[in-house]
Amino acid sequence: TSSRHSTIMISQLALLLIGGASALQLSNVRRPAQSVHRLRGGAPVAAQPGVAIVVDAEIVPDRVDEFIKVIEADAKGSRGEPGCLRFDVLRASDTRFFFYEAYVDAAAVDTHKAQPHFKLWSDFKASGGCTSVSVKAVPLGEWGFQ
């Protein structure tokens, strides 16, 4: 329904613009309410159909085997969560890994962060297992993974 509502709103706006609407008329166009959530890494995400997270992690060389066990448990546990659409782990080099995660909404991300398998990853990072970690979270929007 949110997608349908957005389409109707865009159609109404297009009709106003085609008809030469003034700024005053445009201010009367109803806009959907937006709430802002904070995701892993602190990124704000407006309420959307889904959330994508990309993590770039460089692992301490002598802890790669430990990391692989941790991330395998995290990935398998995450894939079993009802709000997780996808959790992929890609190996870019001996010590560099990317995770691509997709969730139905920000609440599903919050649920994910409360799981024991996520704690394994958090504890690994806190113990100094990574030389660097970058996290980017963005709304999936209608074009994202379905």
C-alpha cells in the first residue's frame, strides 16, 4: 500500500506541475510521514520497504580462520531470521571480506542486532579481530532485492 500511495502522490504532483501549479498549490500536496531509524554504523534510514547493508571488513591475518567460523555462524543464523531477505559473504582477498545484507525494514535490522549470532561478530570485532570495518546502510526502495 505504501508503494501504491507513493505512486498516487507522484501522479497528483505530476498533474499539478503539468497544470502550472504554484508553490502554494504544491504545499497542499499530502506527503507520507517519514520516521528515521539508526542502523548499524549509525546510518539514518527513512522508513522504506527494506534496508541494505554493505560491510567491508579487513581481518587480522592470523585470525582469518576464527573469523570464517564466526561469520559462517552469523550468516546462517541471519538467513533464518524472518526479516532477513539476504545475507551474503564475499571474499575479496586473503583478509578482506564484504557482507551484503538485506532486511525487510529497520525493525528487522534491530532484531538482527539482538541475536546471539550477531553477538559473535560484535565480540570478534571488539576483541581486535579486524584491522578495519566500514558499514554503509541504505534504503532498498522499490528497486532493491525482492
